Amino acid sequence: MAMPQRTHVVLVHGLGSSAQMWQPFRDLLTADPELAGLVGVHAFAYRSPRVRLRPDRRIGDLDDIADRLGTWLRTNCADGAPVVLVSHSQGGLVIQRFLARTLQRAHGRHLVHIKHVVMFACPHNGSGFLLWLRTALLLWRHPQERELRPLRSRALLEAQQAVLERVVGARRASDTECPVPLSAFGGESDNVVPSYTAVNPYRGGVIEGDHFSIVRPADRRSESYRELRRVLLDVTADASASSGSEPDGASRSAPSALSGALPQGGAYAPPFQHVVPAPRQPPDQAREEDAPFSVDLPHADGVLHGERRRNIVSTIASAESGVHVLAGPGGSGKSRLALEIAARADAGNRRVWWIRVNQLSACMRQVARDLGIPDSQADEAWKGNGSQTDLVWRALNRAAEPWLIVFDNADDPARLGPRGGQVEDATGWLRPPRGTAGTVVVTSRIRDEDVWGSWSHVHRVPLLDASDGAALLLDRAGTDAGTEQEARLLSVDLGGLPLALRTAATYVRSVRASGVTLGAADIKDFASYRTAWARRFAAPAGTRTGDGGESLGLEKIVDKVYGISLGLLERRELPQAAPLLKAFACLNIAPIPYGRLLDGAAVTGSPLWADFPLHRRREVIMGLHDLELVEVDQRRNMLSLHPVVHGILRDDPDVRRRPGDYYALNVRMLLDAVRSHNPDYPDAWPVWATVTTHAMEVARAVLRPDGPVTDRHVLGRAVELARLTCRYLLIAGHLGPARNLLFPIIGDCGAYGFGHDSPEILGLRHEKGRIHLEGGELQAAEAELRLVVEHRTGLFADRHPDTLASRHKLARAILEQSEKRAPEAEDILRSVVADEKWVRGEEHADTMVVRHTLARAILSQGRAADAEGHLRRILAVRLRLRRWPAATPETLHVRETLARSLLEQEKVSEAVALIEEARQDAAQPDDSHPVMRLRYCGAYAHLLQGQVELATGALGALLDDQSRVLGASHPEARLTQDLLERVRNSL
């Protein structure tokens, strides 16, 4: 039979680094006996100097590097063997850009040999680490560094979206899509690229290490190496299978779905491993003395999936003695791991007892009998005439044969401790065994190591990754329920939670077996289940009606996933935990800036709780974190909800009963979070970047027909939230999202009780005019703003600040339509400037903005020297008062207009210096609107200097960005196109 080709492992480094940084990985991969002869390790190197020292050389941007990676792969990996791409930091962005650009060129079939992408510490959302220093040093001109900033380029966003939709979500290989598994890992102590940024929006996890040590594994036990090794073993196994042979020592015979025996050649698979039982029921809530009990092992629950989970089992099963706590959220499979450990112990002739903690006393009485304790002694102890725990533990420690006790579902650790004491006292039912004969395993939602004592080993039970989750789905539902890729996507949607995956698989299998569909959803396979899941939770929280959603089987997991955990928190006197978690579920699935949301007065005034002081908020957040209902990043005060928790709680009965209270809280919390953060200024952008997705979610949910809120004051605050969010989207250059948010809210205003000419909606219509204006729809902008000015004048009079703002934008819409209308615009602007001086003062920021537009109107009429004087006075005021940072879009715009006035007067050198200085100060990416305007001026200056070839290249690149960001029909894109064509024709 043909031998498999060696898998190419291609390593891609990050910003300011080189191929040498991969040496620890290369050494381990080369020396790994299980990978010997199966992989070839290569390092793809590209120039990423910290500064540019030679003016005749440019530093390549991500597009350049991505294209070069494609060329390198075609040259060095042309034998058709599998390819695994591995990256660190910026290298992950390079790979994503390469995938997206390959698909953009309709070359998707060229990607079929790429079998996996593994990314370590990739800044998917940019990195704000030392941004002030990076921008202050020469790195401000570094095209690679600029794309690492938190407000990154749209090209990066578009590449990520393309990868999610056409690589991760691809169904088959074609010209425009190709399925490739992606894994993303973040370092738990990484302060350069936080772990939640490094993992989201892909699947992967948090592993040990900081930004640099994560790719410097010390040995084969390092988590980063184990994750990469796991991928390579899977890829090489697949390659071997497709070539008709197995690599030495890597036999992986798949077990039959109906077999109960050991798989041939497996290192370990106990006889029970492949038995598929009935689902386990929730814990019995009856009183112990009234309930039947058993200390025998429960029935096994199918195949144990997940290498990391199997590693935990092996670690505990091979330990001689000790106490091991399996900690994880409800539905994570803690009991399944404990059952695997118990089965191994039973197969190895250990005495095994399975103790259900809700029947603790009865079960331990049976243990006493099994240990040979005389009934007379046990009866006296159980009557209170002696210590039950001491009696049983003396017998356990004297036992000659090895033994194992499993305490299952110990979600209230105090039940295992002494009366009136703590578990860590080691005098209750849970204590460390003496000698080497005994082992204790506990399953619990509580992961706090301090609770369990220093003598316990706490193991966090990991959820399943996409591959393992897909395997579980296919095992349970059958291979005819969908493809592996469809199973992977459903696994990702369900967050790798084993209970949710089993529920979905069981439902799909039952429907396919019966041939009966339940409701209009017609769920019959993984793809249709995934569609129903998305449809169920895409609607605003608390709005689902009787649409057959129960057919998803979710009612089976509601209590186990979060009901028990919230009950535990309520018993800890934290009743606010449940409503707060439900309020968070009404937000977007994105990470939540809980520190900002919970720091304001909105929390104290909510009817969802009687009282919620600041210290109790911290306790609630940490309680939710301890029970793994949320994952908390304390350094950045961000938290994330598991997708299943987020999805189910959005549909919670209490949310459906009183959605207005939940949404009112969210509206007020979001407004509190941004109250002192003007979206016009760069120093507020990091705050808005964390809040915007949630503000959009809440505004859309509240401001719609039949919305959840009827309180007019709350509705008015929601309108204000939408207006401020739109301003941030506009200043960040996101015209499409701004339009999609605002236009439906305005169109539906009558349905939620506001007229089109009400003050609140006029504020939104003013922003609508701005959207038209920035989008180059100048006639539509003029029409909308004329109506807004008319209504605001009637409501507030000419000199009201809101009326002045709309009069200014109207003048801009007129000015930008045609130079012939510049005099008309100038008349309006002079009137607005006079009124602004009277209302706010001559040096107020708004007065300066209108004066700038007036200078532009003067420049449009050929009075360049007059315009220059106006602009220099504006900049002088800004410099003297120090109120407007150099990177503020309006400041950049003023400097761009000044450069134009200088060019009109043929002061080219002075203009070029001004343009370069402004671009240095800009914090925005090159394809942001203010910077693109500066780039146009720079290209025009090159022409005036006779540098035609340089100008042609600059104009071509600018036109590409303008067409992508603004649209090819935008007036500024057409202006660039006209100038470029004139230059090319002249050549």
C-alpha cells in the first residue's frame, strides 16, 4: 500500500519577530517519536522590522504578506500533502487574510490541502497593549502595527467575516468556499492579547502562558504543544487512512456503534465504554429516608469524548490515593468522567462505592455495612450517639483492599463537611485517605480550590471542542444525520456542552427514527436543528411565542444547566444572581463590560431586586464565575456567557413575563456606562468598542412594534442610546451598521409611541441625515435635514443648539453637492457661526466645527488665502485650549482642508509636511474616512511635484479602499477615479 505523504507544518510568526522564535516547537516536533516521519516542519518568514531605516524600502502590509504566503505554499508545499498552518500573534491575521483573499479570487479549491489552522495569541479584536507608546514611537508608520490597533481596518473585519462564513462555515470545497478547521488559543496570563480576544470568534480555549511563553513550550507536557500535537496526530491519521495505511504506533480502529467490547488495538477502552444507556435523570429531590438508594455504579453513558477529558481520567485513575474534585458547570459531563474513573477502578479489582450526595446518609450507612462495621455500632452512630464520619473513615483507612468512593453532585460542599465546620477541616465525610489504598472523587459545580482544602486536587472539566463535539453528535445521532462539518458547526453553536449536544443528537435521532416532524421547523438533521436553534434565539429576549420551540428538547437541560446553580446562589443569600444573569442574557452574546454596567445608579433603581449594594454586586459576579455560569476576565472587567446559558435564559419564563423590567435595566446600565464618554473623541472609543454591540442589541429589541417596554421615559432613553451609538458608528466609519440600526427604528417610531416630528425622533433623523451625508447621498441628506431644521425651528427656535447642529449639516449637504451652491452654503454658515458665538461662545468646539465648514465653503469659491486664515485661527484655538486631541477626526479634517488651501496657492512643500504630520497623528486605520481624505491630498501633492508614478500608485490604492468602504458611487471615490483616469491618459 502507498505510504502517506508527510504533513507540512508551516509556522507563521508575528509582528517584529522572525522564524527563530519557533525553535522550541521545531525541536519538540522533530524529536516526537509518534510524529517521526509523518511531519515536515517549515517556517514562513517575512520582513517585520520595528522601524523602517531605508526610505527606498517599504514595510509590507498584511495583504502583501498574505499574498506572499500563498506564493510560498505553492512553491514549498506543491506535492499535494496535507498542510497545517500554525501562527503566533499577527501571524494569525496573515493566515486569515490569505484564506479570505484566496476565496475572493475564486480559488477556494486551492485550499483543499490545508487540513487545519492553529492560532496562538491572535489579536482578532486588535491589541491595545502599550498603544500610546506604539503610536508615540516610529511604529506609527508601521503598516502591520496599525492593523493591530483595537479600531482596526475594515479589511481585517472583512477577512474575519469571510473566514467565519466561507471557511469555518463552509459545507464543501468550491471556488468560493472551502472547509478548514480553525483552532484559536489564548494565554491565561497574556496582557498583550487577552485570552477572550485571542479565542473569539473561533473555537479553541485558554491555555497556560503569556503572550510569548505560549509559543515557547518547555517540553511535551506544555499545553500549547499538546494542543498542536493533538491536531497533527488527527491530520496524520486521516492522511494515513486515505492512503490505505496506518503510521507505526498510531492504530486507531473505530469502535462499532453497537459494540460493547474493547476496540481492537486500543490502549484503553473498558467493556462499558460503548454501551448507550437511557439518559440520566436529574437528582432525586425527595427526602433521603423516603427514597430508594444504591451505592452501585450507574449505567455508563456511551463513549467518553475529548482528549483532555480522557487525560483527566487517566491522571486520576493512575494516582495511588488522594482526593480529586471534578469541577464544571451543569451539563459538562462531570459525572460521566467520574463513572469512567470508577469503571477503571472496578475493572482493576478496587472496591467502588457511588454516593449520591442528595442521599448521603443512607448511602454511607450502606458503606458502613459493606466495610463490616457491626450494625450495633453503626446504629448508635446514626442515632447520634457517636460520630458517623469518624466510624466509617476508621474502617476505610484500615481496609486491606484498595477502594474508591465517588461523591456525585456535591454542589453544596457543606454537606460533606463536619457539622458547623468547613470541608477543609477534613473531619467530615470528605477527608484525605491515609495510606495508599483509598481514592476519593467528588463531582461539583464549585471550582474554588479554597473550599475543598489544600489536600484536594481540583480538576476543571473542559467542554468539548468542535471536533470532539461533532464526534459525540455523530455517535449518538448516526452518520446519516449530517456531515462532520455540519456536526462541527452545531457543536460550536451549542458551545461544546455535552448535555446540550446529547439532547440535540437524541432529538434528531428520534425524529429520523419515527419519521414524525414536530411543528413547522421540520427539524430532521444537524443543519435544520442548527437553523431552529438560531431562529429560536435570534428574536429579542422574552418575545418567543408558542412556535414549537420545546421540540428542541431544551426543557430537559434547563434545570441542570443553570437552575440548580442559581438555586445554590440564592441559598448563599445572593438572590440578585438570577435576575442579573437573565438581564445579561438579554444583551448580545459578545463579551460584556460588567464593570462599567454595574458601576452606575441604574442597578439600584431596578424592580428586579429590593437592594443591590456595590459589594454584593462583586459577590454575585464571582459567584456566577465560580459556578461557571459566566467566565470573568477580572483584569478588564469583562465576562462572557456560555452560548447555551445565553440562549436559554433569553427565553426564561420570568423574562417573558416582565421583559420591560429587564430591558429597562439594560438601557439604563448602558447609558450609565457611556455617560461621560463622548463618541466624537478617540479617548472614548475603547469604551464604545465594548458597549456598541450590546447597545445595538438592546435598542433594536426595545424600539420596535410590540416591543417589551411601555414606559415612555425608558423608551426615550432607548432612543438616546440609539442616537449615541449611531454617532460612534459614524465616527468609526461603520456606515452600514449605522444605517441598519437607525432606519428601522425611525420607520417604526409610531408603533412605539413617538411621532416623526417629536424631539427624540428628530435627533435620530438628524443622524439619518448625517448617514446620507457621509455616504455621499447628498440630495437625500439635504431633503432630510431641511425637514429636521424646519421641525426643530418650530419646536426650539433658530438658536437652540439642536437646531444649530441641523442647520450646519444642511449647509454641508448643500456645499458638497456643487461648487455652484457654495455661496448659498456660505450664507447659511455665516448665520450659524454668528448664532453659535451668541449661544455657546466664539471658541466653543461646535463653533469651531461650523467655522471649519465655512472655510471650506470659502475655499470652494477660489478664495484660498481667505480660507487659510480661517483654518489657521481654528487650529490656533484648538492648540491653545488643548481640548481637541490631534487624532480627533474633526482636527484631522481641518488640517486636510488647510492642506488643500495651501495646494491651491501652490505652497506644495508646506502642504506635504502638514499632510505627513496629520497622518502621523491619526489613530484611525488607513481606510478610515479622515485618513483617506488626507491620502487624496497627498496624492494630489505628488502630482504637483511631478512625481506622477508615485501619485498613480497612491491614487490606485486609495480608490480600492474608497470603493470598498464608501462604495464606488460615492462622490469622493468618483473624484479619485476621475483624477486617476486623467493622470493615466496623460501618460
